[in-house]
Amino acid sequence: MVKISEIIEFLELEIINVFGEYENKYVKYLKPIELVDEFTLDWVSFNNQNKQQIVEQSKAKVIICDTTILYSELLYSQNKILIQVNNPKLTIALITEKFFILKQELGIHPTAIIHPEAIIGRNVYIGPYTCLGKCEIGDRTILLGNIFIDNNVKIGTDVIIQAGVVIGNEGHNYIRDKNNYCIKFPHIGGVIIEDNVEIGGNTFISRGVLSNTVIKKGTKIAQLVYIGANVQIGYHCAIRPNVMISGSVVIDDFVILAPSSTIRDQRNISKNVLIGMGSVVTKNVPSNEIWIGNPAKKIEK
């Protein structure tokens, strides 16, 4: 059980108003809407229709909502507690992470294989059958298992890497000789993954050819993503499943790449851009635009 007073103390400046008597009151869990009961911490999205009715009909006694909800006589008679915030969905995510998620165990699984010169930070978890080359892993980073991290890879603090990820592999970079045979161009760069990055399962991130592939702080990468050599991804980007980013692409901050989108090599995507689902980007994309299609083009709305 979690005390309502502890939740309120945790949220601090997120809270705008609290209505109802919350001392010595508890919630036990989060549940889908059809299973909500009096021990559920409930919430109402800013985008819901009939929000007032939803709150008044909820079986929950504690509800996270926005300031458009009136603490009516009915809510007062039901002894409900309203915690009003600007963004209920963000707030419930913060509460869930703090109070309702089983924390990851720490330590190194006995099946992990670690290079003797690898640098491992404090309070990390290295899961089963993970193989680490001569790399650096920051504090509180979680490697969930069956992960391969090659030499010359640096991973920051508070990074989460899901199972099956490969970081530091060679990209597909060949040149033709006089006989038209494919000759591999060696990759001697590395990979830098900054703090608070998350990487979904079965994602591949290739090391740079001469310089490094870089994923900057706060970026979230979903499952089954391919990131080519020398790619630079900025702060707090969102890379959705099945995205393919070719080599030497530069992606600026706060970019969203929707599922199954593809970025051609040596292209630049500027800040605050959204690339639509299944799009193929063949040109540079200016800031604050939405591009969709194959080939991708700017849309006005």
C-alpha cells in the first residue's frame, strides 16, 4: 500500500490543487478502467470527453486529473480525493515509476562474459549471456541480457538496454576494387551513448568508421531499430520500432521518427521534426516540420 501523503510529497511542484481529506488514506495499485475499485489510484486524461462525469462515476477514491474538474458536492459526498496537475498522464507515469514498479535487481549474472579491461560503474545490472568487450558502462545502467557490446563503446549513467541489443558492430560499408569485388572499409571508430538513454530489444547500433556514432542524453530508442555508422542523434529524440537510419545521418534534438521510417545516408534532420510512419527521407529536413511519404515531403498540417 502507498500513502496518499507520500504521493503528494513526491509530486511536490507538479501539484496545483488537492481536494479531500488524504491523511491516513492509501491506494494499493493501478488498474485498467474496467477493473478500477476503491483501492485503485485512478487518473483522467486531459483529452478525455466528459471528464467530470468520468471522475464522478469512478469507483476509485483517489483520482489524478487536471484543473477543469470541479470538486463538486457529489465528489465531496463520495469522500473522493482529487489531485489536480497540468499533465495527468505524465504525473501517473512518474507515480508508477516511483511506487508501483518492481525495482531491477543489481549485480552481474554468472553467465555474463566481461573483458578484463572493461570499466563497470556502480549499482549496475548485467544480465544473463551478455558479452562485454573493452567498453565502459556507467553507474546505475541496466543491461537486461543477451546483449553484445563491442570494444570502444562508452555507455553513460542510468541507461537501460533491453535484451538482444548489439552495440559497436561494423556497419555495411564496402568499396569496389578494379575487379569490382567488394572490399570492406574498416570501422575503427566507437559508440558513445550518453546518460538516460533507453534502447529497445534487438536494436543494432554500428560503430563509427573513423569518428564515433553518438546517441545523446535522454533519447529513447524502441525495438528492432538499426542505426548506421557515424550517426549522430541529439537530445531527447524518440525513435520508434523498425526505424532504419543509414550511415552518417545527423539528427538534431527532440526529433520523432515514427515506426518503419527510413533515413537515407548523409542526411540532416533538424530540431523538433516529426517523420511519419513508413516514410523514406531522401532530403535534408528543416526544423519544426512534419514530413510524410515515400519519398517524404513536408505537410502543412
